[in-house]
Amino acid sequence: MAGNAPSTSLVIDFLKTSYHGSLDILLIEDDMNFNSRAASLL
């Protein structure tokens, strides 16, 4: 799973620059992924 994180980040960055209308959705999804990663460190 951890190996997929960089690829996912690259995809999200690409989508952010390509689809400005979906930026809010992508940011929310990115925040959720960050929160789940942070929770796994506890």
C-alpha cells in the first residue's frame, strides 16, 4: 500500500492541473487519504 502513495500523489497533482472543476473533490479525497495515513501512524 505504502508504495502506491507517490503514484497516487502524482495522479492527484495531474488531475488538479487538468480538471479545475474537480479541484474541491480532489482536495477532499486527498485530505481523507492523509487522515487515514496519519491515523495508521498512531
